[in-house]
Amino acid sequence: MSHDVLNPTPEYLAFWRERHVCTLTTPRPDGTPHVVPVGVTYDPEAGLARVISNKHSKKVRNILAAQALRPGGARVAVCQMEGRRWATLEGRAVIRTDEASVADAVARYAERYGRMPSPNPDRVVMEITLDRAMGRA
């Protein structure tokens, strides 16, 4: 079932605000999918999803490599599920390193997951400009 990225149903948005481990799929340089567990926050007002990570991670390197080839960012997907409920967000991801973007993403993560992540001087934020939402929540 398709959803409006900027105007999700209340049920869909509520599902994205619950505490769930998600998956992130990024393209490796050879085009194969790299899927890893992550925490994701969804901001429909801005049309963004955010994932915090270490700048040395494979997922960040995959996005940076794709970003070098396509200035609009790497095509990625984030997904979560619980029983019969599931939700996927898709879009283009870029890596943000500025302090304000990282701090905002950390605050959003702490709100959704109920805990502040450990300090990490190598933290970056993957910012996904969303263009597709699907799911059954």
C-alpha cells in the first residue's frame, strides 16, 4: 500500500514513532544491496528520514561513493516490521557532517528510541530525502 511521504496516515506515522529496529539498504559500489540494522527517524514535515552512524561505517562509505557519482545522493530504503505491520521509506541519501545536523539527528533518535546514544566524535547523519512510502501499519 502506497502512502504520501509528506502526509502519512496517523497509523503510519504512529508506527514510525514506535520503538523498532529498522533496516537500511544501501548500494555497494558493485551495485549489490548492503542491508544492515539501524535506528531511523521519520520527519514527514521535512520529507526526510535520518540515520546516525559512524563516518567509517560501510553504509556511510557506500553512500559517499554513490554521492560522488550522483550528486543527488544514493538511492536507499529503510524498513521496519512487527508482525503483519510493516513500513518502507525510500529516497536519496546524502551524508551530513555539520554539527547542527548531527545534533538534530541525535535528538530525534533519543526521542524515538528513549535513550541518548553514546558520544561519538566520528558521528555523521545520513539524511534521506524521501520520495516513496509504502506499508501496512
